[in-house]
Amino acid sequence: MPRNEKSVPRDARNPKPDAGTDPRAGTSNLDAAVTAPLSAERWQDFLTLELACPVRVVYTRARRMPIQVKRVSAARRGIPGRLEVRMHSMFSGAPPDVHKAVASWIRAGKRAPRACAALDDFIATRLESLPVDRKPGHSRPRGMHHDLAPMAQSLLENELAQDFTGENTPPAITWGRRGPSRTKSSLRLGSYDPDPRLVRIHPVLDQASVPAWFVRFVLFHEFLHAVHPPKRSTGNRWIHHGPQFRRRETAYVDYRRAMVWEERNLTALIQAARRGAPFVPRADKPAARARTLLQRLLFPL
């Protein structure tokens, strides 16, 4: 279940829904969703009423992230902020308890464990009944500076040599779409989509200033998601990085170096992705001090 990091103002005035859209009024309430599909507009009316702020709902077909929330505008001068909720079209047939769970999850996130559990159960059950898209993912491994194909081949011949055999073919690999990102405080350097079996690497890494060994590690991490898919724990929580996943990842030859490099440069990567600008890595501190000392010796004041 994705974690909602957005807060919803509780003291905003309730917007008045259109006539007949109040889910708690008469025969036109959301209980009808049990027998009839619920439109995105009805979801908007319901969530707007429940959360006391304008909400826009968009249906998607995203199986890996069935529901996502982002703040479109912040509250100011007594005007409530606006939210956009992107949810899989499976929610058109959600029962009333799931409607309330969605509102509770958006409002409180992990602080609403019952809502999270109800959403996890609903999503898992519906995903099992939905047809899976087995079309091969679009592969575009060659970037402007880094080619993912030889990296993947190296991984499949070494670290992953025993993982993709017989009919268990490795996922396709591609660079993500280029262009400025809306990200502010986090950045997904890679992703794995199990439906078309496709690994995507963020294009911000396709720069000469990003070391190839780091790109290879990110690719390895995403391949591991295909080898060790998420599992549900006894507490009905999805575990994406289980013990086996962690053991394989930490055993990677460049794991520690990759973690140090990522921690040092993540903020600069986020800024580069957001602005669509070149990435400038942070200088290694000992090397930077040595250069500064050399400059002072060569060019004294």
C-alpha cells in the first residue's frame, strides 16, 4: 500500500455537493456502488465531502500503484487546498467500507491501520481477478551516455546467472521518459512493472556525470524485484524488500559504495530531475580539500 504523505486541512469549510451526490442521502448514496459502477465524478463528490477540500479523481490502469494522492495546491487564506487522487478503475466497483477506507487513508496515512488493511485486502483481491497484460514492455536501453543492454547482460551472466532460466525470462529494460519532473523531496531512480515485465531507469541517471557502476547497481536492484516479488506479511502488509531481497542486495559488490554515492548526491539528482538540468555531483570531500590546497599554493593571495 503506498504511503500518503499529504495532509488534508481539517478546519476547512465543507463544500456543498451537487444534489443527489451526497453518499449519505437517500437511495442515491454510495451503497449503490455494490450493484452499479461508481464514476470518477461520484468519487470526487464523496471525497470532497469527506475531506473538506476540493478533490479531483482520475481513473487509471496502474496495477503497481493502484492509488496515489498528490497535493495540487496548498491551503491559503482560508481557502482549502486541492488534491488529485489517481486510482485504478477497479475502485469503480468498491463497496462502501472501501470508500470510507480511502478517505481515512488519505486523511491519516499509516495512522489509520484499519483503513490500510481494508485497502490492501480490496486491492489484492481485485488484482487477482483482473486480466494481466502480458505484452512485452517497450525496450529502449541505449541512452545518450549509458547503454543498459551490456549492463543487463553482465548482471545476467554473473550476479543473476541462476535467477532467469527456462521460461522465466528476464524483464525488458528501458530508460524512462525525459523531461522535467514534479518531484520535490524524493526520487525513484528505477522501477519494475510486473505486468509487461519492464524495468525503467530514471533518465536523470543517463548523464556522463553519473558513474556507470552506479547505474548498474540501480539496474540490479530493479531486477531483484522481478526475482523476489512483494509478499504479504502476517499483518496484511505488503513487503517489497524482504529478507531475501536485502541479503542479495547487500551482497552486491558495489553496494556500500553505491549507498554512499546516492546519499551524497540524491539532493542534486532531485534538483536536476525537477529542473531538467544537468546533474553536477558533489565533490568528494578529501579530493575537494586537496584541490583547494593546491589552488592556494599555486595562486596565493
